[in-house]
Amino acid sequence: MYMLKLLTLLADGNFHSGNELGVAAGISRAAVWKRLQGATAEFGLELQSVPGKGYRLSHPLSLINLNALQANFPYLPIFAYDSISSTNEYAKKMLATQPAPLAIFAEHQTLGRGRRGRKWNSPYAQNLYLSYAWPVTRGMAQIDGLSLVAGLAVVRAVEQVVGTTAQLKWPNDVLINNAKVAGILLELVGDPADLCSVVIGIGVNLNMTSTNQAIDQEWTSLALETGKQVDRTQFAQSVLESLDVYLEKQKNYGFSSLKNEWLSVHGWQGREVVLSVGNELVQGRITGLGDKGEICLLVDGQERLFIGGELSLRLHDDP
Ligand code: ATP
Ligand code: BTN
């Protein structure tokens, strides 16, 4: 908690004296120094220390302003953490004692995950790390195409905040100029025959311009695309608004009501692809989507629908 308090004060990139920081965080000047050393080493932040002036971060930080967010969503319990393992893990734990809906943000994830246990790069205060727990109250039809719906909500938030239209890659990627800018990880919690919720994990690269740990595919961020820093709280606000609109539409009218809108931002429509379905590889051309969010491929002259959280698409020409 001290750390977040100190970094919140330093986020503006201006000098703050050790005394000022110590008083605000309720710790000694020596403790300020120690904690800042720890924070900079752990989160890869650059800190300048100038005698007589104090400390300042070389690059200002855009931190999530929980109070501002919560004020705009009075009926949604929102939690914001400094550094945690994974917002999805926290959301799943929290659902044991608290009902959905709820939203969890983090400044940093030590074990951010993608599908099939892959790592999700989650540097401190640079991107959006959100898990939104959504109650499933209308049976399993409510989760048809849900990762596609979440992707659409992200595309609209990106448009609203930076004016760029991203593209969607089935089932869970958001791309800008073929580079991955966001990913979605869905996890079902509870008993599908009784009470259950879906944790919708969303990672969006906002201000990340380089990485400490390499990412083994092309990636981008909104800052790289636009040359401007994104206000992370503004983006978080926009995603929550957009999720609310699209999840309600899916719940009330089914995925088919969003199918055409999804296809209008589909990046791989008509492309020759290889789909991996377990150990099997299916080659075909993407012709569109089914009404439940299935991918529709033309395979040997026949249209076939594929669905499932573990399927992966690659372009046929890719190495
Ligand atoms: P598919 O969804 O087709 O299986 P994928 O390779 O995108 O393909 P995912 O499990 O969806 O796999 O996403 C995890 C992958 O995303 C990681 O293996 C890595 O290549 C990439 N990745 C990790 N962190 C980031 C990040 N912050 N931004 C963009 N890409 C990332
Ligand atoms: C993917 O492309 O495979 C999905 C990536 C999902 C990353 C987000 S970041 C917030 C939430 N917490 C996690 O550990 N993962 C998701």
C-alpha cells in the first residue's frame, strides 16, 4: 500500500522531497528511500534522486484512479490493486465470497496469463489489466460468442479513446495493422447447471513501447500507433461502458444480434487459414461466423462451423 501511495504522488513526473513523501505515506524518509529502491527494481521504473530536490520518475505514470472510476459506476463494485498475480485469479477467488458483477484492475501482474497457460506481458502502469466478472443468469446461451463480444467492446473503446479502428481475429485477439494490441481470456466459475459467472480477462496494450520479456509475435500498443500517451483511467472507463452495452445486448438478443457488427471489423474475412483443433489441422477459407460465434470455414468446397475455447487460427501463408 505504501508503494502505491508513493508512486501515486510521483506519477506526475515532478520532484517530491523525501519529507513530503514520508509525511503523505506515514513512513520515515529512510523508509521512503528503501521502498522506492524496491519499487524501481521490481517494476523497472527509472527514478532520479537529486539532493535538495528529492525524487522524481523519469517518465510520468498514468495510474488507475479508482475513486474517479467508481464514481461513474455506482452499481458496480470495482477493485484496483497495485501488483498482483493475475486479475483473473483474483476475480475467481473473490467470486467465492462476493457475487458478480465486479471489476478488478491491476497496475501490474506478476503472472498475467493468456490462453493455454501462455504468459501475458504485464509491465507496471503501462497497459490495461482488467477482469470483469459477469453473472450468467439466462443459461448457457448467454456465453455464446462471449470472447467475440468482449473483443468488440475493446474495439469500440479504442475507437472512442484514440480514434483508431482495430480489427478482430477470431476468437480472442484484437489487432492493429496485424499486430496484437489486446487479448481476451474467458474463465467460467461455478456450476453451469446452477449459479455461475464468467470472468472476462482483458489485456490492452496502452502505453507499452518496449518489453523486458520478449513477446513471440508481432505486437503493438495505442501509444506506438498514435505517438500519444493514453490516460489509463479514461480507457478503463470507456471499456467498462462499452462492455456494459455489448454484454447486455448479447444477454438480451443473443450473439446473432452482434454478428454483423463483429464481421464489420473482422481482420481475416476471406483469408486462407489453418485452424488447429486439438491435434488436427484444418485448412480452409474464412467465410464468416455462425449465430453462436463459431468460425465458418470453406473446407474442400463445404462450409464447416468450428467452436471452442482452445482453437487457434494461423494464416495459411505464415511460416
Ligand atoms: P491464438 O489466440 O491464435 O491461440 P496467440 O498466439 O495470440 O494465438 P494467446 O494465448 O491468445 O495466443 O495469447 C498469448 C500470446 O500473446 C503469448 O504467447 C504471446 O505471444 C502474446 N503476448 C503476451 N503478452 C502480450 C502483450 N502484452 N501484448 C501482445 N501480445 C502478447
Ligand atoms: C490472450 O490473448 O491469450 C489473452 C490475454 C489476456 C490477458 C488478460 S490481462 C487481464 C487478465 N488477467 C490475466 O492473467 N489475463 C487476462
